[in-house]
Amino acid sequence: MSNKKIKTLLVFGTRPEAIKMCPLVQKLQKNPKFDAKVLVTAQHRQMLDSVLKLFDIVPDYDLNLMKPNQNLWELSSNILLGTKEIFDTAKPDLVLVHGDTTTAGLSALSAFYSRIKIGHVEAGLRTFDKDYPFPEEINRVLVDSISDLMFCPTDKAKENIEKSGISKGIYKTGNTVIDALLYVVNNKEANLDFIGLDPNLKTILLTSHRRENFGKPLEEICRAIKELIQKNKDIQVVYPMHLNPNVRNTVKPILEGIERIKLIEPLDYAPFCSLMKKSHIILTDSGGVQEEAPSLGVPVLVLRDETERPEAIEYGGVKLVGAHREKIVSSVQHLIDDNEAYQKMSKAVNPYGDGIACDYIEKIIENYYSV
Ligand code: UD1
Ligand code: UDP
């Protein structure tokens, strides 16, 4: 393959995949050894497009699949059929997918059926519980089991794959989310005036969108927020609500119209990074936010009972509190009242990477094709 370019097709579909794949797209498209193209499933639409715009990336192929309140069966079938057609035309040497979404799982399966090599970015994350997170745990197990190259963010992720009996193609690279975060924090400072935050209050940032938290658990989270706002006159809460209607239909009836709670639309990535930086505490069930916040020195309380990202918990910047009202209230109150505990959690140490994961991935692929 020495005189030939490496035909690489990067496939993604949701906001977090875009944030974590765009720095890699930029890197590979600058490298003359690669012919790097982008296929988006558009499992997300607005939330995907805002990231593509930020990184100035125009997809070569767009399946435009998102439907309001879509279900896993139809989305999965459409990804399988849609990607097959593009793979038949584009004939890539290597398909790169990211993480654990339906886009990642079904695009990788489709590439496997087409006998195309697969590279998995953010490989090896596990809770070892097929129901949490659902359906992501099974997607990542599937993708790793059929990948030729696995780019693991941490030693632990690498070990998880090795323990499953796979022995070849596993590399530790760091997480590309840190490449994206540092790029944005250093180059795209955003103005947050439009949110109307009170500079005299401490800001608590909330995000929640996981399927396992739909219904009762999300209600518990919202009731905890309401209680905290009533107890603490010196805090304000900002919740950029995910566009999934299952989130909004639960959140709005409980939290809308309450003083010092701002329910806002999802933020573009640059303002979201600025808001993370400004926040006193972050409450989240997001995977990406758990990885980013430790770089900014902001304590994170995770609204889940388990996580596939245990490293930051070991480092002390992140704690699991689940989606239980009392536990959330007492954990936040503790951080508000106990400055020593707060300072302990707000060390800016990040176990997920140093911002050069894309360089590692680029070199590993070059070596694999010996160019
Ligand atoms: C998906 C992923 C989840 C990931 C999350 C990141 C799966 C099964 N789930 O969950 O792993 O953590 O993305 O955010 O792959 N919507 C819009 N516009 C958008 C995006 C979503 O209107 O730009 C609404 C639509 O009604 C859509 C719904 O949200 O049908 C759900 O989107 P979907 O991708 O199926 O699920 P998420 O909850 O976003
Ligand atoms: N994010 C964003 N705007 C928001 C909320 C989150 O840009 O309003 C970013 C966040 O910084 C992180 C990513 O989106 O990089 C996480 O996406 P999400 O929580 O939807 O998915 P997950 O990471 O849980 O799969």
C-alpha cells in the first residue's frame, strides 16, 4: 500500500461522536498519506450540525436519518442499509467509528459485513452490565469484537479488551475529547451573556439524557434540584436540555418557571465549554462531560449508579451519586458547605489524555498500513 493513500471513512452521527471525531477528521485530512472522508448518519441533526460547523467540516456523505422520537429498531435498520450503499461506492480501506452509540454499533457491523477493516476510537470502555448503560454497553462490546484497531483512552480500557481474549490491535492513545476540549478552550472563548446568569451566585450545571434515567430517575433528579434551590439562596442552576422529548417531557413540568433555575436549549460546544469552566459544580449523566470537567478543575457528581469511566473517580474529581433525590441533595450540600471537600475535588488532573490522542491514532494507522 506504500504509494497508495489510505482510504479512510470516518462515520459518526451524534453530538458526542462529532465532538470526539472532528479533531481526528481535521488531522487525517491534512495528512497527504490519507484520503479521509466523512459519513454522517445524522442520528442527531441540529446537535450534530452545530459541531460540524464549529470544526468547519462538511460531510462527504449524509444519510440524514434522524426522526422525531426515533426508535432503536428503525434507526438501526436504516444505518445498516444506508452505510452499505456508501461502503459499496466509496470502498474504504478502513472505517473509523466512535464509542457506543447506535451509529457506532450498526456502522461497524455494516463494515464487518462488507469485509472492511474497522478502527474503534474510544475502545474498551465497560461497565460489564448489559443493561447499564442501555444499549451502549452492548454496542461497545460488539464494536470491539469486530475491530482490527482499537484506540483505548486509558490503561484500564486497554486491559478490559485484553481480558476479553483479544490480543492484537489494541493501543492506548488517550481520549480525543481532550484534543477537542483544549482546541475549543484555547481558541473559541464564547460569550455567555445570553443565558442571563447572576455573577453573584454560584452556578450549578446540570445535564441528563440517558435512557436508563428516563421517567422516575429523572424526576428524582429534578426534585433534588428543586430542593437544593429552595435551601440555598446563593446558587443558580443551568440545564441545557437535550433535545430528546423523553427528557423535556419530564423536566419541564417539575422545574419550569422556578426562580434561579434556567432551562435552556442545548448549547453549542464552545459556549458549553465556557459554561463548564464557570460552573461551581457539575451534575451530569453524560459520558463526555465526565471526561472533560476534570481538565477544568470543576467537581462532577455523576447521576448514575455505575460508570465505564472509573479513572476520574480514582483521581478524586468525580463521584457517583446515582439518580436518588436524597443522595444528590446531600452530596451537593456537602460540596457547598465544606470548602475543604470542595477543594479536594477541584484539582485539575485529567486521566483521560493530554490532548494528543489524534496524533497517536494517525501514527498507529500509518504503521498498520506501513506508509
Ligand atoms: C444518543 C445515544 C446516546 C448518546 C446520546 C448523546 C443511542 C442509542 N443513544 O441518545 O448513547 O449518549 O445520543 O447525546 O445511540 N433530537 C433532536 N435533535 C437532535 C438530536 C436529538 O430533535 O439534534 C431528538 C429527536 O427527537 C430524536 C431524539 O432526540 O429522535 C433521540 O435521539 P437518539 O439519538 O435516538 O437518542 P439520544 O437520547 O440522543
Ligand atoms: N455538550 C454540548 N452542549 C450541551 C451539552 C453537552 O456541547 O448543551 C457537549 C459536552 O461538552 C460533551 C458532549 O456534548 O462533549 C456530551 O454529549 P452528551 O452528553 O449528549 O453525550 P454522551 O457523552 O453522554 O454520550
